[in-house]
Amino acid sequence: MFNMQTAKDQEINSDSNLALDPPRYQRVKISVLGRYMLANRTEYPCQIIEMSPGDATFIAPAAGKAGERVIAYLDDVGRIDGTIIDIIDGGFIMNYNASARKRDKIAAQLTWLANKDLLDIPEERENARIVPDNRHSSIILDDGRKYNCKVIDISITGAAIDIDVRPAIGTKISLGRMHATIVRHYEDGIGVQFDTAQEMLNVVQQNLRLA
């Protein structure tokens, strides 16, 4: 069974004795879809073919340039934020910024993604989730406060939302035209469950639009 491990190698640096390299992470071959935004704020779809807790290989229509900042939202992973470190044929490699806690979460998710096909592990989520075509929406709390947000992914029963505030779990909200309840907190936002399951994903996307 695959297990994510951090590989730390020592080597002699010509400028200092016995200096340590930065942590090196083992990459996993996966197939994860998502969207990314370059420094000019243009968004594109993408596919991740290799990933570690520290970097990811993107197949992408626009590669940007080395050193350029990238923000990406990936299925089953969430938001990552970092810089392009190499340009490859048909895409780029991105080295992303993350706390130790976030890297641990990514490592656990990559372990699951790498093993689920081998072990025939079913998806934990009952309903398929997608990255919506238009991720910009807003939520309104039950006390009337309104906040702009970005939807990371959606299903017919709920959504993961990138937002600066973290209202309490159990808070009733409106997301676009849909009523929902906050059911979990993420590092970068919240997860909500719709009060009424929507009929189809295209209906969900229509209802994300601001009323």
C-alpha cells in the first residue's frame, strides 16, 4: 500500500558545511481536475497528474512563466497557492505554500487517492461534486450580514466555499438562491449542506447566481 513519506536528504553545500536541503516530498501519480488562476487573474481548467504535499504537476492550457503566482482549486484537495517552478510540455510544475497542518492534510488525501483504486475504496461523498463554471457568489447569514465568496466545488446536496469568515457550525445561510446550513469548517472556508437537495448540478449552478 502506498504511504506518503517525507524524504529529507543531507548533502554537502559548496558554500556551507553539511547544510540540509529543504524537505523533499514523494510525488503521487493521480488524476485530479480543477481550475487555476494566473497572475493576470485569468482562469483555466487543469488536470493534476502528479502531486506531493509540496508541489504538483499541472496539465494546463496556459503555462504562465517561472516565478509566477498561481491559485488553484482542485477536486478532493481544495485550494492551493504558490508559484511556478518549472515549465513542462503542456503545462507546469507548481511549488505551493502551505502550513504544516495543511501539508499533513494533503498527504493524507494523496494517500487515499493513491490507494482507493487499488483497494476499491468507495467515495465518501454520496453525490458527485464539480467545480462550478461561475464560482463567484455570496452568502447571507440568518442575521442579514452578506459576504462575497467563491465556491470551491458543489454537489446537489452541498458546497465547499472559500470565504474569509467562519460562522458557527449550524448557522443558517443563503447561498445565491439556495438555503443551507454550515456543517463544517475548512482552513480556507466552510462546508454547507443545502436544506433541500437540488434536482441536477446544472440547477445548482443556476441557483449560485446572485439573486
